[in-house]
Amino acid sequence: MSEPASISTGIASRYAQAVFDLAREEGMLDGVEADINALEAALSDSADLRSLISSPIYSREEQGAAMDAVAGRMALTPVMRNVLGLMAQKRRLFVLPQLVAVLRERLSQARGEVTAEVISAQPLTPEQERNLGEMLAAREGKRIRLRTQVDESLIGGLVVRVGSRMIDTSIRAKLGRLQNMMKEVG
């Protein structure tokens, strides 16, 4: 991991632990999970929000006011609103994507779940998601939470990441292996 990335992850980890501890004390873990889902969607959908959290041209006050307005519109929990305000005040909003990821991981660990990231060439049907979840749960011995996304460049198949392991059954990967074998032969 590069030094700036590890610094960002370290900062995000400290904020995530504080949010997690406060939410657990107040019995608001489900609310915080809804908050991080909403924040993740907003970061994914809004270039303006991504610019706001990463651009140095906005003052602390501007970032704080904007994040307060965003938190109000999204009806975030008081714990999350407060941490976003503190992050704006300390000029740490740039770690918000890492905060969301670390917090999601902490929530999953607290529930005894493992998150599996699944990338498929086409959207999975509910039955395919259920079958994949059951298969991975049997393999891991824990409850599995699937996070799915679509990448049409895979052509077909799946890429599944569980922890540090990756299973790549995509046609793109198979074609790449075939291409490498052909280079070795010829």
C-alpha cells in the first residue's frame, strides 16, 4: 500500500472506530449501516460531492455547511452527522470513501459476516445471488453478504473476492490465460 493510501486508511480507521463505538453504545448500528449505504451511493453518483470532499479550494466552513446540508437531506443519524462535521472542521473529508469501507467492514465483523464482492458481466438474478451466497457461506463457514456490481468487459462469468482471496471465472481472464499459453507455444 502506498504511503498516502495507508495514511488515509489510518485516519479513516480511527474515525470509523469512534463512529462504531458510539453507534454500538447508543444501539444505532442499523442506522449507521443505512448511513454508509446512503453515503456510498451519494459518493458514487455525485461528482460535486466527490469534488467537495477532495478539493482544497473549499474552506472548512464551506465544507462543514455543505456536509451539514447533505446529512440533513439524507437524514443521517446524529452520530454520522457529528463525525462528518468534525471531519470537515479538521479537513479530513478526503478520507470519507475509506471511512465508509472501514465502517462497513467493522459492522460486518460485529455481525459475524464476511463480505464477498462479486463482479459479473450481467446483473445476477435473485436466485443466482441466493445460490452464490449459500455456496460461499458453506465454503467460508460464516454468513455472507454479497456486494454486486456489473462490468460488461468481463464478457461472461464472475470475479468473486472474499477477504484476500479472489476467484476469477470470467471469460476475459480465460481468454488472457489462453493468449499467454499461445505465446509460450509459438
